[in-house]
Amino acid sequence: MFKYTEEDYNSKVHSSTKEKPIDKFIRHIDLIKFIPTKQEIDYIFLYRVTRRVKKDSTISIQNILFEVPQRYVGDTINIRYDPTSMDKAYIFSNDNLLIDTIYPVKKIDNSKIRREHNVKPVDFSSFNPNENERSMN
């Protein structure tokens, strides 16, 4: 393939452009944007969505719940992900910079997390299940 490209394709005048492809490439080299790393190329081809972070600090992508850092609660964030590998997703800034990596909620682990005691406890003292049985009879 390399031999064909270098010796045949790039060295012959193209019928549409009326010039050699290598000459056209060199003439427009200043317009070409080179991407510095393979990782950046991978990020470019990811699917992109925006999501509003729910109060429980989660978002949903393709019916999979992802945990998001609490600082984003209530915000709309830019997400990129690979639909063939839903084991992680990425939060990007509006300037296309990677900010955070997020992962699907692990329900078992999540159920063991200690929560803040900022919710009023429910008082069940007035509830008597035997009263309901009497009123139904």
C-alpha cells in the first residue's frame, strides 16, 4: 500500500484537481491542523450529548445511569462516550477540554454509601397497622 501511494498515486496528476496529490498537500500544508496525541483523536470520534445533572448527582446515557461529581448537580454538562463500550464517559468543557471521567452507577456500592443526615426522619409512631385492619372489616 505504501509503495502504491508513494510511487504511483502521489506522483501522478489527478484528473479532477489537475495536479499531483502530494503537490496539493504541500501547497495547503498551512491549513492542516495536526492533532498532537492519539488520545485526542479518540476523543474527537466519541458520541456527544448534553445532560442536566439530577439532584442525586446522576445522568442517564442510553438507559445507563452514570454517577457525576456533586459539584455538577443542576448543571447542564457536555458528555462524550463510546456507544460500544459504556464502561465510562467523559465530561468536556465548552472549550472541548476534558474535565472528568464518569462511570456507571454500581448499585450495590451506591447503597452502602453514607449519606448526610440533612433529611428529616419520618415519624411512624402514630402509625398503627392494626387500626387499618379494624377499619377494613
